Amino acid sequence: MRTSRTRTATGLAISALALGTLPAWAAPAEPVAPTALAAPAAPRYASDTVRHIPLQGAVNVRDVGGHRTYDGERVRHGRVFRADALSDLTDADLVKVAELGLKKVIDFRVPAEVQYDGPDRLPAGLSPTSRPITDNGLFTQLITAIGSRDPVRQEEMLGNGKAAAFMRGVYRTFVSDSANRAQFAATLRDIAGSRSPLLYHCTAGKDRTGWTTYLLLRLVGVPGQTAVGDYLASNTYRAAHDARLREQLKQGGLMQNPDLIIPLQEVRTEYLDTALDEAAQRYGGLQGYLTKGLGLDAGTILKLRERLVD
């Protein structure tokens, strides 16, 4: 992790939780020597359907390709990638990212997140496109709760199902908020119109990024159950990192019961269902949300399928 920015321990911990990064005092006691800028071995993927790209400075970077559609075709590899924050990529990571051939990187983070964690660190010649999607006040909620160091207040704010309810509210805005809809729509149009690899990301790569990927996979004909599986895979790739963060929050004296934040760290089918229910109420279902809410026409949907499906 780069340490050029000066932040208080509390600020670091809050940033770490909200942005999916460990604070400086949680780093390994013995620093890891940077890897030389030599061409790395070919990336190792977790499976043929969920292609995880292992990096040192990000934990939830994946190729969206590999999934089968209803008619047995396969979503192409190497066209679209999803990720968590790219602020702390190492030099070795940059080599791997450069090999993806990206021509566009879309950053869904709001300004407060970028301010705490820093801008994306990308290969030379590549600049992020800022396309903020509101977190519905999640960042402020975390600052207030964790920054208080008050276990009673934290329990009042996050306990008894309140954290999960807050996350359901975040997902509801993916459908109800017109500015959010515009950002999702612009991203899907970018994918449809691009002939080069593209990556989009948020902070943890699980909610805003997860919803975008769910929509994309459904649009190109991937069955719902498969798309949900891709969404839930964030829990697998983030599990060790998030558990380590909870332990450091406890050791640092910021939270007596860091398990209160688990609903904020995880993706859950109930969160996804909340967005889908909102789409049903407002637009009659997912198709209505995509065509009426996002304004995607038949031509855009056809381009997505032509570009992404073999």
C-alpha cells in the first residue's frame, strides 16, 4: 500500500472499511519486496466461468466472460472486466493490467471515496472515466458509526438488522435514482459500442459493479441463476480480506463488535432481490427497467450480444 497520503488512524480505518482497503497499521509487519517489472506468468483463473485475476493491490478483479447463455453459447473472454478499487495496484499488477489491453476504465466511486483512497493507478496512457453512482450515504454512515468508537452507538446504528436494511436501500437506488440509472445505462452503451476491452469498478467491486455485471449477463442471455452466482462470488474473493479488516478494527479499538459490519461487506441475494423488486414495481420487471428505466433500445441490446457472445 502506498503511504504518501497522511491520514489519522480513525480516518484510515473508516476509509479501509468503506473502500475495501486495509489501513496502514494493518499492513504486514515485514514489507513485501516489490516484484520486478518483468512479464508475469499467465494469470491463473479460479474456473472457466468465473475468471479471477489475482493481483496484489486488488482482490476482486475478474473477467466477465466464460458463462454459458440459455442457448449454450459462451460469453467471450477478454472483452469486459470487473474490479474493486485500483488505487493500490503494484508495479507487477500494472504489468498484468496492461496485458488486458484495456482502452477504457470506468470508476463508479463517488468523490469522497476517491478522496480517501486516491485515484486509480493504471498503466501509462490509460485514464479513468469518472461515472459516480451514489452510495446512498454509506460512506457518511461508516464515518459516523466507526469514527464514534462508541459500541453502544454502533449497535444502535448497525445492529438488529439495520446494516442489512441500509444495504437494501442502496440497491433500491440503483433502480429509483435517475442519476444512477443514467450511469448504468451509459456504461452498458459503452460496452455495446466498444471494440476494445473495457473495465468498470467501484470500491469493493461487489455492489455497483455487481449490479452492472448482473444486468450485462442477463442482457446477453445468461440465465438468472448463473448471473446470481457471479454476483455472489464476490463473497468468496473478498472473504479473507474482509475478515482481516474486521480483526484490525477490533485490535485498533475502533469496534468492540466488528461483526456489525458484515452485512455492509457482503453481497446477499436479498440485496439483489430488493433491486429486482423495485424494478418490478416501477417498470413491471427487469426488462422494463432495462428498456424504460435505462433507455436501452433493441439495437444496443443486439450489439451487446454480438460483441460478447460467441
